[in-house]
Amino acid sequence: MPQLNKGGKYVFGLSAISNRREILFPAETLEQYPVQKEGRIIIFTGSKITGGFCVTSKQLLGQSKLKHILDDCPALSQYTIDEGEFVRYKGRGYTWLHISQNGVVRLPENTMRYLILSCGDILMSIKSSDIAFTMGARGPLMDKVHSYPGHIKEYRVTCCGQ
């Protein structure tokens, strides 16, 4: 897992959004954050600078000091909102998505619009906290990815699901 600068963020890999709006999370990310075990993930909007979205699971969120998000947003915690439909809570948007056991997620069109993402975009899988990782889309960290002298593995969904 490359660290882009001394004391800086770690990037597990890069993931491309396919023309079917699917994204494959890096294997190393899923080892550290086994969010695919539940079959559903919770995503929330990333920072204004990095964009993209953060990824967690109901279990990871429910065992953290951020459990109040699930308590205060029952439509999210009970999955009664439509998949990919965002609810606003304290300045961020939250939703849920299905995830395959091998880490493939399909982003509904409305989710792509909400997150200002497009097919073909490359996202960085960033180690963020003990409860979530970030799929960042832009900003200074992406600039460091482009100038990184080593190799950062890229993940793409193939026509057969991975």
C-alpha cells in the first residue's frame, strides 16, 4: 500500500468506474475493511476537496462513536430508503448500496449525479479511519497519485463481473 508522502495518507489502489457504473474496490481495502460481508454498504459524501465518497458498513458504524448516525437516520439503518437515495444528516449525504462478495458495487445514476461522478472516472481508495475508507476523486492527493514514482495498482470491473 503506497504512502504518497512521509506522514501522509495511504492509497490501497485505484478503481475505475465502468460504463455500467460499476466499481471494484481494491482487494487490500476489503481485507482491512471487510464491508462486503453484510452484502450492503453505507456510503457518505467525501470532503469538498477530495470529493467521491466514504465507505463503511452498518456493523462498523454501529460499533463506533458515530453510531448516532444510524440512530438518528432510521431510514438509512433499516434500508427503507431506495438504494442510492441520499438522506442529509449534519451536512453530509448518506445512502446504502449492495456490494458483491468480491467487492463490486453498482452506482445508480442518481448516486453518480449526487456525487458528481462519471463513467471512466478513476477513484483512489484511501485509508481514512478505523471505520471507513474513502474513494476520493480529485484534489491534492490525486495530484500526488499522478506524480507517484512507484506503481499503484488499478482495479476495473470486467464484462464478467470482476
